[in-house]
Amino acid sequence: MTSVQTGPAPTGALAGVPVLQLAAVRAGYGRIDVLHGIDLELHQGEVFALLGPNGAGKSTTLAVASGQITPSSGGLLLCGRDVTGVAADALARAGVCLIPEGRGIFPNLTVAENLRMATYTGHSYHDVLDLAFAQFPRLGERRKQTAGTMSGGEQQMLSMARALATEPAVLLIDELSMGLAPIIVEELYEHVRRIAASGLSILIVEQFAHEILGLADRAGIMLHGRLLHTGPPASIAGELSDAYLGADHGAPGATSSPT
Ligand code: ATP
């Protein structure tokens, strides 16, 4: 089994080195690439929002970042180390945690039983529960409730709690807001803000969320498997409507700032 060393690097060696980096990544399904050269850097403690319409390649980007898909060319780096081709379970143990679209919880298990899954990284069940309920008190109140009977927002909290219980360095979140009322999404974004403030690096994918720009440090717009605009949220906001209105950003002259 492959293990990835992400332990402490020599002092100063990691200064400025992205925690996670996709370098010229082409990747897809079978022999068909759906990502056509993605360059993306995620820095320590940063929230990067990856936005774009349906089918743009956002989830595929997260699948590459979490080791579920190996690039057909280009590379994946973790704290400057080349981890291209390293299996997802090894990357998870190295601190890369994916919260998939649809939350990835077990609906027929209770809240506590779902959290037990997080003990695979070696944390005790007791510690996992303590940490989860301290961060999301509502889950503590519902620890014996079957997860599938909770509201969508509570289920999303459970998936976040389970991810955080593994004490990841990088959190990859796929469409946190999906199917949820704006007020619930705002509450969840508050949790994301708090988690980021604790030093975690977060790459979050959203389809239609101008709101995420309010908490992102940087953002990028993806279209047709290409990352076309990256920069501070204010510079991205104006580009978003064009992207959703179907402007042809793949055309020559489309702008792209360095990631
Ligand atoms: P959405 O918001 O709808 O999830 P997305 O931006 O996350 O969109 P992806 O899910 O990454 O987009 O899909 C990018 C392209 O890859 C799409 O054309 C999609 O049909 C294709 N694709 C996604 N998953 C698979 C798969 N398992 N097998 C084959 N093609 C796939």
C-alpha cells in the first residue's frame, strides 16, 4: 500500500508552496479527456471557489485532486511532492478529504454510526464524537437519529463533521449548497468560514453560488474542461453571468490570470 509523507518539511521549505496543485492536468473517463489542461493552486488556509455550469468538469477536478482519477497527463502535487497516481485512500490518510456531491453519508445509519466511519484514520470513536458535537452541537442532539431522516442541511453538517473528524489538511467540497434553501446554505458557509480560519485549505465547487464569492479568497470559472478565469472574487463576479449565459470563453482572446 502506498503511503504519502506530508509530515513537517524543513523550516521555510514550504513557504509559498501550494498545499495542493494541479499542473497542466488532462483527465477524464476511459480514453476521453474532459479536463483539458487545468492549472490550479490551493494555498495554506485558503478558500478557493471553483464555479461553473453543469458538465464543466468541476467534479472531475475534485476527483483528480482526491486521487480518484489519475491524470492522463500533467500532475498532482501535495505540499510540493508529486503524488500523481497515488491512490485515493493513501491521499485521504495524507490529509486530503473529499465531501462528495450528495454528501456521501449512510442514510440508514444513525448520526453516531456515520461518525464512526471517521475512525479509519486512527482517531478514537470517543474523540471523533467529541470533536463533531463540539463543532456542530445540533448533531449531538441528534446522535441517535437515522441520518436519512434529518434535514438536508443537517445531513450536510454530518458530512462536514465526519470529514473534519479525520483532521484533514485539505478539504474538497462538491456542491455544498445543492438542494438547500439559501438560509441553510448561509449557515453552512459560516461553518466553512470558521473551518478555513482554523488553517484548513478548502477547494469548494459550486454551480450557481454568487454567495460563495463572499467567503472565498480566490475563485475560478470553469467551462468545457478549462479553467478560464481565476482571481480575487471581485474580479470573478463580473465574469460569472457571461459564463452562465453561454458566452464563448473558449474563443481566442479569452482572459486567464495565473492561479
Ligand atoms: P455538475 O455540476 O453537473 O456535476 P461538473 O462541472 O461537476 O458538473 P463533471 O461532473 O466533472 O462536471 O463532468 C464533466 C464531463 O464529464 C461531463 O461531460 C460529464 O458528462 C462527464 N462525466 C462525468 N462523470 C463521468 C463518468 N463517470 N463517465 C463518463 N463521463 C463522465
